[in-house]
Amino acid sequence: MCVVAGRAARVTKWPEKTLFNAPFPAPASLSSFSLHSLQESGDQSEEEPREPSQAGGMGTLWSQESTPEERPPVEGSRPWAVARRVLTAIQVLGLLLCFSVLLFYIFQNCGPRPCETSVCLDLRDHYLASGNTSVAPCTDFFGFACGRVKGTYNSFQELATKNKNRLRRILEARNSWYSGSGEEKAFQFYNSCMDTRAIEAAGTGPLRQVIEELGGWRISGNWTSLNFNRTLRLLMSQYGHFPFFRAYLGPHPASPHTPVIQIDQPEFDVPLKQDQEQKTYAQIFREYLTYLNQLGTLLGGDPNKVQEHAFMSLIITSRLFQFLRPLEQRRAQGKLFQMVTIDQLKEIAPAIDWLSCLQATFTPMSLSPSQSLVVHDVEYLKNMSQLVEEMLLKQRDFLQSHMILGLVGTLSPALDSQFQKARRKLSQKLRELTEQPPMAMELFTAIRDALITRLRKLPWMNEETQNMAQDKVAQLQVEMGASEWALKPELARQEYRDIQLGPNFLQSVLSCVRSLQARIVQSFLQPCPQHRWKVSPWEVNAYYSISDHVVVFPAGLLQPPFFHPGYPRAVNFGAAGSIMAHELLHIFYQLLLPGGCPACDTHALQEALLCLKRHYAAFPLPSGTSFNDSLTFLENAADVGGLAIALQAYSKRLLWHHGETVLPRLDLSPQQIFFRSYAQVMCREPSPQESYDTHSPPHLRVHGPLSSTPAFARYFRCARGTLLSPSSRCQLW
């Protein structure tokens, strides 16, 4: 036994990789293998006697010199055979015992260690402050992870606020920059914004100058009845304001997604929606009317005249809003977009001088009457044009006031405190009425690889579609942190070369607006347009660009509590990893739409989609909370798939990389921390959702994916049949 133990003790000198990567045989197989081998060896020694061995170990038991009378019995001696088998069994049992003790020692000392660094302790405290451990995780994991979240808390919003504070500390630090550099202009712009004395001293002067350039308005008494399309052209090209429709450069809706001018419905400053209650609709209009009256009065208008023009502006907005057709309706009619030329658009909506307005807006592009455009809602443009023509005949001054009031609202952040105060008050009132809720490469590589592995196992994809999907993932461009130009001084200097600051803050803002518009147009005119970031580096919104086939994860997102290099891997994979996987699945949205995957097993795919819809519809929601499942379905699918892919990537990382840590004194295993971190991303105060929100309420974004993941029920020991451990699950991704 001492010899056996001595051999087993030397096992501890094996490399750690061998211990964790080489599969150990099960005790039963080890036992049968050892007995069988020793029996074969014993049988051989009986048939052919060997010379005494000089080796150590078991050979020493039979290597001592002895007389023939003292030697063990030879072949045919039954007592000796029994004794040999008994001794062999004792040796094997001793080996198994020592081996078991060794394994226990190894795994006891190589299990997850608590992470005691400051970032881990901060995260632990954050989890304790937001979670409620008295809630049963198997029936309400959202309450378990987010039960103490109060007010308007939002995990993304909190991170965005922290990022803005970091940015502010950078901008307020005293630094010297090269003259004319991008950094110097950024600091100058910030200082100009913070110089409230100069802004207050300028008062309404800069804004009055802008209004006069547009022809003035009857509210102030100085109004020149300029050509309507001239004013509209100036608003679109010089101020980035589109009062009746939106015109922008975007990828063609159909492959190959080349850039094309698109004409779409306008974005109203008033938060209206199609299914709004009449009472709420009226209250919103009253608040907005009050706001427009304040704007006109601040600009020196006669109160009675201001009220009349403000009211007519709301009438115009209301009528334009009534012309809108919901996205679902246009999709059902197969009229999501239509290709027309500028000449054809002129026939559809003759009130607008389309060629002149678009040419000024998209300079230096060269446009002609035969230029093709993408129009998203032809019927809206027809009705809008008729309304403009009616007002040009009898109420041209009201039309002018409507355009200028909209511009003033847009420019309010660059105006003095009175305008900003009015805007803040309006925003607060509208929030009260609508109850709208506030809303690193290694990690990504692991997530991407897990997705590719998963694509090979989808039953509704045939081999051709799987290969296509894998190619799309392989060709995907990934951008993290900040865009290239923001990281290189020379590129930043070129980026800001056309921005002219001063003589007042408003003029600086307008210079930025014009520069941005020209930059966007110029980028599309390049032979191979480069992808331009749609978010700032400090923002927290990741996105996938279908036209450029690029996924972007800004630096602002990869911050605590979603990601930190010092966090346990479970946190990074559960939070940031699930977000990355979610965005990757946006690549395959088209496959889930009707007719989007003709080579797929249509029956299997439709069964999986229907199952997922029923699964989400069965969940209870907090009182007063609602959502539009037709709008949220694709995001629900990405939530479920994103969690599954992140978990698969994390499980593989655990298999090949030991040394995971846990958050101290939370009494959660690494896998439980993974799910806890996923839920933490969704934490915010439950409240009624806007019907046009494409994401489900936070409860559903937690419970839907968790209940679709068998591992969650296993690691939290959820009884079969509980809310988050259903008897059957959907298999989409």
C-alpha cells in the first residue's frame, strides 16, 4: 500500500493542463482495466516463468532469492491463484482510494476563487443594492436581480451618465493642443457651450438673425413673403430641419444596399402615436401649444398673434400626423418602399420643388430629373402636398410660422436659459403624460465562434443556408471603442477642418450641423464609402449596419457594470457577451421574415417561430404594462438566441481555461453569476411601454430567454413546471 500511495503522490507533479484537459477514466473503467491487465499479466507468468525482476514496485514482491521449496507454488496450485487475485484486488482498491483523494484535493483547491479586487467588490455591492434575494429566482428572476430598482433607474442610462461624467472631466482638464487640431476645436466648442454668460448676453439676437435670413415671420411684424420652396430649401440644406418630410442618404432596402436618397415620413417634435387615447392626445397638444406660445413671446411677438400662429402650427402638425400610415399596414400592403424618379415625385407631390431642395441638401452630388429615389410612403406625400398647396393659397403666413417654430424648437439647446427652461418643462410634462421609460475583442471572438458552431446545428437550415450564414459571419467587420479618426490626431484634424467656431454659440452649432450634413454626403460619393459611426464613442448603444455589414460596440458600452477586464468571466459573458450575441443575430433577421429563407425547412422554421410567439404571450406582465408582440418579435428572438450563444461561449471558455472567480459573499456559482449578470443588463423600473418600441418590457426580456434556457433551471435547481422551468421549450436558435 505504501508503494501504491507513493506512486499516486507523484501524480501531483503532472502539468495542470494535463489535469484539466486530459479526460480521466471513470472509476469503473479504471477498475476493470487494471484487473484485466493484471490478470493477463498473471496468466502469462503462469504459462511462462520469467527471470527475477530488478525493477522496483510490484516486481520486488517476487524478486527475492529463495529455495525451490520456498518459492510460490507454480501452475496448477489453486491456493496460490486465489491469494494472487486477493492481493491484486487490494492493490487496485488502494490505487482507486489514493486517486480519489488526489482528485478531491485538486478540485477543492482549483475551484472558483473569490475576486477581491476593488472593481469586483464594487460590482458585488451594485448587485446587492439592486437585487432582492428574498424573491424566488425560479418564479421571478427579474425581481431576484432587479427587485430593489426604484424610480426611473435604467442600467443603460446609468452607464451613459457615468460615461458623460468621464467625458466632462476630460474636457474640463487643462491641456494644450496643437493650433487647429481636432482636440483644440473640441475643447473650444465645449468652452463656448459652457460660457453661459456670453450666451445669455447674446439673448435672442443670433436667433432673430436666422429668422430674418429665412424671410422673417408675421409674429414679429417683419415678414417678407418669400417663395415657400426657397425657405424650405434653406431649412433643409443650411439648418438640417425637415418640417414636412425627411430626406436622407441611406442604403437601398434591397441588395446590394447601395446608397440612395430616401424620402420618408417626418419626425414630429410632438410625441404622438396612432393608438393614443383622445384624452392624452388633447393633453399633449395643450402642453405643446403652451410651449409654442412661450417661444413666440420670447422672440418678442404679440401674445394674441403668437397664440393664433401657434395654434395653426399645431393644426398643421395634426393633419400631417393623420396622413401617416403605420409600418405594419404598409408592410401588409407590400408598400414599404417604392422606386421613383425626381420627375415622378414632382407629379406625386407637386407643391415641393424636389430637384432644387434635394440638390441643395445633397451638394456636391449632381442630381437630375431622372435621378432615382426611394420613397417610403407615397400616399403620405400626396396628402402632404395637397395640404401645402391649400395653405399657400390662403394661409401662407401660417405655413411660414409653422416652419420657423419647428426650427426654433430644434435649436433650443443652443439658445439662452429661457428657451432651455421652456424646453425642459415641456419634456417633463410630456414624460408625465406618455410615461415613456428612459431607455472587448476576445470576448467578441468567443461569442462569434459560438454562433458559428450553433449555426451548424439549426434543424431548419439546410447545408447551403448554413454555409451562407457562416460566410456572412466570417465577412462581418467589427468596430469597438471608437472610430479610427477619433484615435488619430491627424484624422481628427481633417474631420473638423471645415468647422468654423463663433462668433456665438448658435453659429458654432449651425456650423457643426452643416459640416455634418456635407460630410455624410461626401462619404457616400466615395467609390467605396467607408462606414461612419452612428453613435459617439461614449454612448452605450451597439448596432449592426446592414448596408456596410459592420457591427459596432462603442467604448461607452464596454464599461462597468457590463464589462471589465478584472471581472469574473461570468459577468463579462453574461452582460456584454449577451449584448454582442444579440447584435450578431441581427445579421439573420431577414431569414425569420416570411419568404426570407426559401431554401430553409419552412415547416420547421414556422413551427419554431410560432412556438416562440406563444411562449412570450403566456408570460404575465406587471399591471399597466403592455407591448406590441408584432413589433417585438425579432428582438425577442435575438434576446433568446443571444443568451444561448453567450452561455455556449462561456461554457467553452470554462472548459479550456481554469481559474474562474466569483463575486464574494453572494453565494452564487459562476454559472449563476452569468445569469445574474444577464438580468442586470435589463434592470429598470417596470412601466408602460410605448406601442412602437421594438423591445419587450424588461420582465419579458429577462424571463423569456431564461425560461428558454434549460441550463438556467438546472443551475438554480428550479422544479419542473415553475415559470422559468417550463415542461417544453422552443428551439429557434
